[in-house]
Amino acid sequence: MAGRKAPRKRSEEYAWLITGPLALLAVICSTGLGLLSDDPYGEWLVAALVLALMVAAEIPALYFIIRRQAMAVTLSEIPLVLAFFFLPPLTVVLVATLAALITQLRRRLGMVKIWFNVAKAAAATALASLVLLAFPPMVGVGPATWFALFAGVTTVTLVTLASVVGVISLVQGVPAGWEVLRTAMPNLITVAVNVAIGLVVLIALDTTWWSLFLLAALVVALVQVYRSYAQVFRQHSTLTDVYELTRAITESGHDGTLADSLLGRVRALMQAECATLWLPAQGRHLEVLLTARVDDSGLLDFARTPAVVRERACEGRTVAVGARLGGDEKLVTELRQAGVKDVIVTPLRSGQAVIGTLEVANRLGDMGNFTPGDVPIFETVAAHAAVALENSRLVDRLRHDAYHDGLTKLPNRRRVSNALEEAVRVRAPGEVVAVLLFDVDGLRQVNESLGHAAGDKVLVEVADRLRSSAPSSALVGRLGGDEFVVTLRVENAEAALTLAAELREQIRDEMVFDALTLDVDTAVGVAVHPDHGSDPATLLQRVDLAATAAKSTPGNIQLFNPALESRSMRRLGLAGDLRRALDNGELEVYFQPKVTLRDRRLVGVECLARWEHPAHGVVAPEDFVAVAEHTGQLGRLTETVLREGLRRSRDWTHAEQPLSVAVNLSARTLTDQHFPTQVEELLAEYGVPPEQLTFEIKEAGVLDGTERPMPALRRLREIGVRLSVDDFGTGYSSLSYLRRLPVHEVKVDRSFVQGMATDPSDLAIVNAVVTLSQQFGLAVVAEGVESELTLELLQDIGCEIGQGFLFSRPLPYERLEAWFGAQAEVEPLLAVDVRRLRAVP
């Protein structure tokens, strides 16, 4: 809801609308006094004495600031009581008018204020004199005289109050006039006290004129009492205001309203026209320059004081310049040119460092000026303000750190979740809330090969590219590790997929760090609200599933679909069942023959683990292998398949020699330093020569850009086990690099083999792999041979070994024997010993 608009301040010239009627009232009342009074003039010596007393009594004892106006509390009622008693009516009006004129000229006020105050004094005393004429003539100083004098002084007070309220309401606005009325009660009490004192003085003078000496001493004492009272009053008021100020800035230091509470209360405490807070730019905090001004309800973003004053204060000392403060002549000139009569600027400190300045300018009231006594008060306020500001920035920094990633400065998971909660709360028509999850590929390899500093540079670069490429309405965040998220409103899921592709291409551009150039890719998952979830937790969970699936999807971008979640939930439920299956020996090993392409002779078989779940039926190998990897059961699964393969190889009696076997290894298994020893022990246990066992590792596991798998590979080669690179061609390796690895064989991925008959590019790739591998002394096995045409093409380019549905599907051991019985006798290869059994979990 918008705040109430501040009343517009009018020009002081509008005061003539009040001054004119007051002057007219004074003339009319004075004319009436002349006509109604028997002796309106006279007693000029007494009049001169009363005039002097009135001028002296106009010295203010207390000041009250109402908006821009200064309300003074004086002792003027005491000589007024004497004037009404001793002087004729018109003489009273003349004396009061002259006293007001002399006082206003001495204060050097503007002409508008001078004539307003003179007209006010003339009208008030003239009307009061008419009121006194309505009373019986005053004889003596008894109660009747007291009542009449009290009525006359009260009339002056009420006319004065009404005039002031009227002119302030007219110039400053009605709220300012009501504020005068609310603060008038102390003034009225003071008037009553002054009248009582005046009556006491009158009684003393009526008794004997020698009482003047006693009254003079009493006046001196009274003045001192008033000054002491005024000082105590100001001190009490100042302490109260300082307490309220410190409490307010403490309460508002954590909710972002510190500047509002601080500046408004500082301005009121120091009775200044303006209060300004200046904080230079620091870190992520921009420069702050805010001003609270008496006529404005909000804060302004500029200051009247010249910047040179703040620069001087930043040197570490308070700068105070004004009529009663003194100051550097150069600063006085600067302030005069800026229309500032006085100013106090004090530095805000955090320890020894200056973090900004706090200043007040232009003491309110025409006679008001800052005094040296105001400086320590203001410095105390500034000290409290500096602590509050520093605490506020500390809280803001802690809040920022709690919701942002320390490395990339992007919003973290908590901030992204909160933003998503706000976004899904209001569904915009024709739009969806899209969540794009970018999973950086290969970051672990960068960390392990180049160090974590290089990995951090990659993450920062990815963050910068996403931040600069994403639409301005998007929120870019980092969920942790190598996962980044972009969320925004788009028209539909197709628009989200298009944006995901564009951002992924931006990330894929080469990253250059000094002399290092890296190619970084990402897998992108996409989920949208409301199709894929109605709360942040569900959306983030499902977009994570989509990102995981994207790693094995062409284009590396995947929109969430319910099948991904059901598969993930199914995998989660398989963890306990897999452990029981391994304990009870429920996993089976199937065998798929590998044959020579020229004569289709058996040279080896590969073992494929199969699991038929009692409730879910046949479980896909990739599902239970993934479960084994994430639950720590991969070692048991590999050992189970390896034992079965070695046992069948030992028991194979055809051709009077055991059949070669091959076991597929996970890259994670190669990081186990005890695995080569375990292999050596199993070979000895089953009596299988090491050369009859081949371990196949996927290309990404062998050629991951690090040295992690190398010790295990070298140790296995020393044992005598053959090594093969599986699914070759799906990664980013080259044969020149492959040649330096301790491997014996390359298996061409089925995606290239199956496309040979229709895609010349696939044919060229297979041909190049076969030719170069043979030159390097490596055996080549073609996977996925499913047609006679493919077989002929492989024969033409010189590939010797193949496997696929054209020859046989994976078979249980009993059916493998039956299949073998229908084949010709096994013959070993002349050039390359490739007889092996491949076990694939």
C-alpha cells in the first residue's frame, strides 16, 4: 500500500493572509479603545520602564521545534501583567507593539515574520485591553484584579496561539498546525505560572516601590532557575531521544529499514533540516547517499552539503562548521554557496577504518544554530549508528553466504528452492516454470589430472557462461558439485528444450586458461511445472533423474518422463534384493559365442549376467549393475561372474583345451589396488592359464584422461591377463593414445558396425579402426553383427572376429553346448590367440 503523500509546503508569503486580518483586528480594537476609554494615553515614564521589561522578557528560556518553526517559551507575561495594571489601554497596545518590533528586528528575521509577529502582538494586546474594559475598574490588588488580569493575559495567549496555528497550518500544512496544538499544553502551564509571578510582583510593588530591589534579585534568581530548568529539560529530552534512537536502530538493523529509522530520528534529535548518511562503495555493496529532510516523508538520494565536507570528515575527525561552531573559512564559503548555514559531519568507524559519514545540516529555527555542545551528542549517535550499520552488513553478508555458493557466487540449492516455491505458487496463464539442470561432464578427471584449482576455474567459467547467456528473467544457481540449474518461466516444454540446447552450446565452447585449453560438455535434464511436479523438491528430484538419463541420450538433453522415475524407484528397491540374490546364487551367467568371420569357427564366448527377479521378472543388466555400483556390491557381482567364467573355461573339454574367457570390468574396479591380487588367486584356484582370460574395459574407463587405471592395468598385464578396450569409438580417444596403453584388443562399438551397410561414414570408421589396429598389433572384434551384408563388409576390410545375433544370442551353458555341437571343431587362430570368454555383468 502506498504511503501517505507528504503535504506540499507553501511559500512564506502566504503568511500575509494571516498578518493582514491581524493588523485589521488591531486597528479596529485600538479604535474601540480610544472611543471607550476615558484616558487611553499617559504614564509615559512607566510605559518606558515596562517597554524595557518586555524587551528583556522576550529572551527565550526554552525552544520547541515544530516542523521548520521554532516556538519560544519566554517570561513576557510578567511585564504584561504590570502593563495592564499600571498603563492605559492604548499605551499597553503601543508598548507591546514596539517591544515586538524591537525584538524581531534584533533577531534579524525576514520581513514576513517581523510584520506577522508585530501584527500578532498588536491584535492580541488590543483585544485583551477590550476584554479588560468589560470588567469593573481595578481597585487594589485583590482577587477581582487577579481575575481581570488573568483574563487579559489569557486573551493575549489564545490570540497568539490561534495566530501561530493558523499561519503554520497555512504554510506547513494542517498536520503541522495540529502538532503545535498538541505541544501547546506546556506553554499554557508556563503562562499560568508567569501570570502568578506577575501578580506577586504587582502586590509587592503596590505595597512599596522599595520592593523593586528585592524583585530585581528575584528576577536574577528566576532567570537562573529558568536556565537550569531549560538545561535539565534539554538534557532529559536528549537522553530520551538518544535512547529511542539506539533502540530503533537496533530493532531495524536486521530488516533493511535501518537508514529510514536512523536518519529520521537523527534529524529530529538534532533539530536539523537534513540528516544524511553516506557509505562509499565497498565490495558488493554499492555507494549509499540518503537524506531525510523535514519536509519530505521519504528519503532523498542527494545531499545539500558539498562533497568536500564529507571528504574532510573521512580523514578521521568530526567537521563542524557554523556561526557558533566556527570552522575553516574555505568550508564556510562552500557551505554559503550551497545555501547551508551550519553543518556537523562525523565519520562512521569500524575499528580503525572509516566506513562512511553521518551529517546534519541547518539547525531549524531562524535563531537556531548548532553549538559546540551538540558535537559530542552527535558523535555518540554516530558511534551507535556505525555499530548498527556494521552489524547490519554482517547480517546481510551472512544471509548472502547462506543463500549463495562461495565459489561461483551463484544462488545455492536453498535459494533456488525458495525461488521455485515462489514461482510455482502463482501459475501464469500460458506459461510453465522450467527447471534446467546442467551436469558438467568430466569434472572429476580435471580435478584428478590438473588439480582442484583447474576444476574450480572450470566451474567458475561454466557459471559465468550460464549467467551471461541465460535470459534476464532466469535464475541461475549451483546445486552443488558439478550441477548447475537455470529456472524461469517459458511458453512450454519445447521452449525449455530449445533454451537448454542453446545454453549447452555456449558451455561447449573451448575454455582457455593460460596455456591450457579444455573442452567441457554437459548433460542437461529438463522438468517443467505443473507437468512434472508442483513443489520444488519434486521438480529438483525429477530434473536430476532427467539429467542422469541425458548422459546416455543422443544430444545429451532429456525431458523428464514418468518412466525415468519408475526406473529409478525400481532400482532403489532392488538394492536389498540384489544382495539376497548374490547370497543365494540366484544370478545366472549366459554365454554368447565369438566366431571367426571367415569360417564361423568358435574362438571364445562372452558371459552375460542375467537376473530374474521373483516379483519384477527379468531385470535389465544396466539396472542391477548400476545398483551394485551405488551400493558397494560391484566387487561381489564381478567376482561371481569371474568365478563362473573360469569354472566353465576349466571344464570345457572340446578341442582338448579350455576355452578363452573375458570378463568386463568397471572403471571403478580398476581403482581397487587389491583386485589384481584377487585375479591371480582365482586363476590359481581354477587352474586356468592367465592368457585364457581377457578383461574388457569400456573406452571411457580406460581413457579417462587420468593415470588412475594405469597401475591396475599394468599389474594385470604382468600377470599375463589379456586386456581389451570395449565399445571403442564412443569416446574421444585416438588410436595413437591407445597404442601407448597395455592392451591387446579393440572392440568396435555395435553402433558403427550395425550402420556399415547404410552409412558410408560408419563403414569408413570401422575400416580405419581395423586397419590401424592391425598395424599396431592389436586384435579387432566387431560387435553387433546381425546381417550377412555386414559380415561380408567386415570380411572385405580384414576384420577377423565378430559376434552378434547372426551367429547366436546369449545362451545358458546347457544350450551353449548344444549350439557348439552343431558347429565345426574349434580351431585356434594362427596369428593371434583370441580364444576367450567375456563375462559381462
